[in-house]
Amino acid sequence: MQLQPRHLGNKYLNVLPTSVSPPSGYGHLLRRFLFEKNDREPRQPLGPFRADAAALAAPVPADALRVTWLGHSTVLIEVDGRRFLTDPVWAARASPSQLVGPKRFFAPPLPLAQLPPLDGIILSHDHYDHLDEAAIRALAPRGEHFYCPRGVGAHLRRWGVAADRITEATWWDVVALPIGFELIATPARHFSGRGLLNRDSTLWASWVLKGPQHRVFFGGDSGPFDEAFQQIGAAYGPFDLVMLEIGASDPEWADIHLGPDNALAAHRLLGGGPLLPLHWGTFNLALHAWRQPMQRLIAAADLAVPLLLPAPGQRVDVAGGAVSSFWWLA
């Protein structure tokens, strides 16, 4: 039986028991925050990184599969003649305020005004590091279609996106796109909310993008969820590209983020394929050193796992095999 989200009153619930609060308590977490001396942010400015806007605006070949990581979970996907964008965040801070909160380590490598026309914008959930109000307001007049989990559409409508440009889905809904593609909302183990009063009022999801020739998996944010990854892999794998989060993990919130080791385990359950790690190296959202997720991923990955490790803004042809830019060591 396919996993379905639980719904109680006006809140969504995880299928598995899932803790968002630190089991050791907030006092212990505060002491760690104050006294652990990890390099949680780069000591020197990163970049500048530059995407090739002219190349990205050129027509996409019908047999192409290319990706450009723009930071955190924002990825421009060129697949089978079309372009899609995941979780667009251009804000300087992943926060309700642009005066305080986690600050971006590097400027976006592609200015929002230079973003090429898109065939869809795919959203995983409504947290500030995945859903950027200013970016949505800037994208809204372009007339492109947004695909999001249930409840997230209310944010989009409030920020100027026309209702007929929004498709909301729950897990396993299959959305037929008018361009020969399918989008399938799939399970994730996380939470949602943009304030203290609306926790879990909207759904969270991962996504399968199924094109005429290629299949892509976008994991959004999720903690360990073996049964879900097995079901997704069995139904739609193997994938030509797998994108999973590796950063902002910690034992104190192990239920809601994968981290490198669990990302590799999820990758195996999904059926393998080229792996593009997301959700790292852009914002200080955890207590680990900023390079740690990538260092651990490389150390733990089997040689059979093709890792795509581009610099921000670097366009990658997925068929070309593993990519290691080592930009984080510069």
C-alpha cells in the first residue's frame, strides 16, 4: 500500500513518529551553539560564481539532461527539451527578515532577471530556505506554472501568482504536464510552516519528474524514510538523476534531515544513478562545519556512486559522468 500523509484537523502529520524538537533539550542545544567552535560559515567570502546566462537561454536539445546548481536546493534542470526550476531562493537570508537570520555564503550565480523561460517551477515545502517570497513575487508576472504540495498554493496566490498557474498535489498524485511530461508528488519525512502559528498546516513532498527520455528525482527535505524511498524507487526508478539533501543535519533533529550517510542509503533504495547533493554550502542552518556534509559524502560514497559536485552556477551534462569541482576547498 502506498504511503499517504496523515491529516489531523488543520495539520499534516508524518507517517512515522517524527521529532522536530531536540531530544536533549533546547538548553543543551543553546550550549552547543555558543561553545562548539566548528567553522559553520566560511572564513573568507566565496565566489563570485557565474552561470552562463546566454548558454542557459539557448534551446534545450530533446535528448538533453543537464543541471545547474544555483545554491542550496535551487536547481535549473534542462531535460528532454524543457526547463524546470526547483525551490527558487534568491534571498540574501533564509529568514522571515532580511536583516537577521542565516546569511547566504555567496551571491546567486545567476541573477533572477536572467533566468530563462521555464516549463515549470517545482516546490517541495514552505520553509524560508525553500520558498522565497521576493523571488516568487518576481517570478509571478512571467506566467509560468508552479507545482507544489497541498496548502502551499495559498502562499503563492497571496504573492501574486494567478490561481490557474498553480497545481497542488498530495503524495502519489500524477500531474500530466501539457508538454509530454509527468510530475509525481512523492512522500517525504519533514515538517512545514513559516511561523509559530502555522506549523504543519501545509504538506511537504519530494517529486519525480518523468520526461519522454529521462527521469529525475528531487528529494526536497526529508529525514530517513526507507519505506518511502523503496516505494518511489520501485514505482519510478531507476533514475537518470537523483537530487538529495546532505546538509543541515544533526543528531538533535535526525528525523527531519538525511545528512550524507542517510542520503547515500536513500540513493541506494531509489535505485542509484548520478547523485547531485543539495541543501549544503549556502546557508548556516546547523551546527556542523560548513564543508562537513561534502567531506563526509565523499568519504562515505561507494566508488560506484557517480557524484555530481559542480561549483555553483556550473552547468553539468549528466551523461558525462562524475564531476568534482572541489570549489569548497578554494
